Amino acid sequence: MASNRHLGRIVALQTLYEFEFRNDSEGKLELDDILSRNLSRYEAAIEDKAFVSDLVKGTNEKANLLDANLQPIAPGWPISQIARIDRNILRIGLYELLYCADTVPPKVVINEAVELAKSFGSDNSSKFVNGVLGTAYRNLTEGDSDESKSGKI
């Protein structure tokens, strides 16, 4: 199942990246259309399509909230200036840390995000992603539960 989910995260990343890129350059596209096409390419390899769909749709729906929570962690890098691939990896990772903690351990989330950054990001992406998500995780687990429940995090 682990490698299956890893491939699922790759498909989620590709889907969110394409959705953001194409909407910035061409206009409005449907996320569901991109997701369906990308999932169909891996029909036999991905068993847990619901995981991928939930990850894509949840990350997209919460993108503004995720960005608002990522910005203070990386204050030297405005969200709009973070490379698109890194930004989407961070969003997926933070989404999983915040909303999938009951099914995916935080160390797995961070490790998977770092692996995505190594595969798809620049030379320093994995270190950046590790640092930002590690800080996010520490902030989430050090007494910020009231803020988390109120939607701040």
C-alpha cells in the first residue's frame, strides 16, 4: 500500500500542478477532468483512488488556508514566489498533516513530501520542504490545539 500511496501522491501533485499552471495561462479548467485523466493513466497501479481524489480536492479547496499557514513558516519566501512545484508539495504535505493525521503518520507525510521534492523540485527543494513541514509539524504539536480547532491552522 505504501508504494501505491506514493504513486497516488505523485498523481495528486501532477494534477494540482497542471490545474494551477493551466488556469494561470489558459483560463478556467475543471480539476475533476484533469484528475480523471491522470488517474486513468495509472488505472491498474493505484488501488486507492479515493485517497488521491480526497488529497487533490481537499488540498485545492483549502489552498488559501494552507498558504496562510505556510507563509509565517517561510517568511522570506512569499507564497507567490515559491516555485509552483514546491508550493504544491508544501500544500499537499500541510493538508495531510492537518486533515489526514488519523490515517497517515506525520513522519510519513514529511518523508513523502521530501521524496516528491527530490524527484520533481530543484536541488534545494527537498531541504526547503523538509524545513517548512518540520516546522509546521512542531508548531501543530506544541500546544496550538486551540488555534487548530478554530481554523487558524
